[in-house]
Amino acid sequence: MESARIHITGIVQGVGFRPYVYGLASRHSLNGFCLNDSEGVVIEVQGGSIGPFLDELEKSPPPLARIDSIRIERLENGTEYEDFTIRESRIVPGKSVLVSPDMAVCPDCLREMLDPADRRHLYPFINCTNCGPRYSIVLDIPYDRPNTTMAGFRMCPECEHEYHDPANRRFHAQPNACPACGPSAWMHGNEGIKNYAAIEEAGKLLKEGAVVAVKGLGGFHLACDAMDPIAVSTLRERKRRSNKPFALMVPDLDSAKLICEVSPEEGYALLDRTRPIVLLRKKALSGIDEAAAPGNSRFGVMLPYTPLHHLLLRASALKALVMTSGNLSEEPIVISNREALDKLSKLADSFLLHDRDIYAGGRFDCRSSGKRMA
């Protein structure tokens, strides 16, 4: 019987690595354990032949993972295990690990969110192992729910069952939540209306020409109808932003093609799971107000990357939204509800808030290559 201890570093926390290892070990009939520590992932495996397991682990890691190093230690007299388990995380003083960036909502979660029969129908904080917040909610490492801003939301029995079910795609998904136990969104001043009803109210205000402060993953956006010249000019004046282009958010790739020229490469970039802002050449009759990007031949365009963004575009039924950073020019982006109400009250007409806290270290809407936590 072969045994090995494996140490893996890189972006291996917040990417479904432990559930992946669990499934891989089960397929190869191996026993042992895996866990997160302050440096990466530790695995011990034991079985008849561990070579195929090691090959697949190195060549086909989870899609969101990035392996920087794999250290394999063959064990002559390893502990005998009866099954394979995911163990409690371990803190190693003085070590650090890369944490995954926030990831755009995946197609599976989008399908569930739009399914009237699903218990997460129109829920703006739906997520799974393959998508959702990471970077912006991590307080400390290892990456486990108690070390995130989701710690205060106790999972209901149904979410708890999903979290512990190896066959479920929410197996060990740290931000797992639903309307019964997770975060909620509301409009400031109308706290009794939650989630999609609140988002519908925000959408109505946007259609009427209002500027709405929207709390997202890593901070606030200031949003308005990109086709409304008064709304766009008002936002520009309030932000004291004379001519710097505003970013636009459109519902999908086809919507981007209505206002801009989009090459195949640019289309791939828009659809990247980190949902970057892509500079696209304007179409002559785009319908977008010139004040969104004055004197510029291109728009900075992004697709929605959170469930809340998807629902806001759905509720407003607008062609495009200006989505610019929630701050005055040259000041840090606002991240807390209290700070938003204090600092953005002269910029926004209304506030779409939620109660999932953003970690202060993620003081900008970060969808980058990873965040090192020490």
C-alpha cells in the first residue's frame, strides 16, 4: 500500500480545491485527508496505487485554481485510514497564502436564480463552489467561513446539507447562503422590502433618471441610465469628473454588440470569469449619451458579474447602465453602508444596500489575480 503527503501552494483556497481532491481520491479509491493551512493545501493519500491520482492532480486542477508548487513526500509507515475526509483547517504561524479573486456568478447559479421553482429564485447572493465572493470577504487565512464576513450568517439546514454533501456543487462552498439564512439587500429608507423587491425599486428609480448607489462585491458603484443625458450629466457634475470616461455595464454580449464593435477576442475578454472592463470602439448610433465618454472613440464596457447586477439590469430593463466607482474623484471607494450614507449622500439620490460586509483590505472592486494574506 502506497502513502504520500502532498503540499500544494498557489491559488488553492476559495477555488473548490478540497472538494476537488475529495472527489479525485474517491475516484481512485484512496483514503486519507486534505485540509487548508496558512500556506496552501495539505493532502495525505493512501491506497494501492497513488500515481494516477498524483498525475491527475497536477495536470487537471480545478478551473479556478493556480498551482505554484507541489511537494510530494513518500511515506514509508503512513497512518492507516478507513476513508477520505476533509479536515479542519490548520494555522501555521508566519506563513501566507494566495486567496482567489471574486468570481462572476456561474451559469449554473444563474439558471437556478431565474428558475421560479428554485428556492434561490431571484436571490441576489446566490453562489457555489465555482463562483461568488472570495477576495472581498476574507478576513484571515485559512479560507474558511469563520474567517470571512459570512461568519455571522448561520447556514439553514438545507444549506448545511448542501455544504456537507460531496455530490453537491456547494460542497464546502464557504459563502453558501439562501434567502432563509443569508445576506439581504434593501433600499435605504425602505428596509421592510428585501432582495428582488428592493432591486425592482432601484430599477424603477434608474428608469426615472435617478443616480443610485449600489453596494457590490468590493465596494459601491454609482449607477444611472447611460442613455439619459440629464442623469449622466448630473452624475458627472456631482462626481466632479469633467471628462474622464464612465464605465458601462450591459446585460450580455449581444447588448454590448448593439452599442460597440466587438471582435471575437474582445468578446472572449468580456466573458472572462473575472468580468473585466474592455475598451470597445463605439458604434455611431449607439444611443449611449455622449457625456458617458466625451471625446472618446471607445466605451469601457463590462458584463454583470454578481447576481445582484444581473437582477438590477433585469429589473430596470435598460440597455446600459453607467457604473462608476462610488467615491468623489481621487478619494478611496466607499465599502460600508454607514460610510456610503455619509460620503455619497450628495452624489446619489438613493441607496441599494446589503448586509454582507466587505473586508476593509479589499477597498476597491478587486477582480485581480489573487490576494496574499499573511
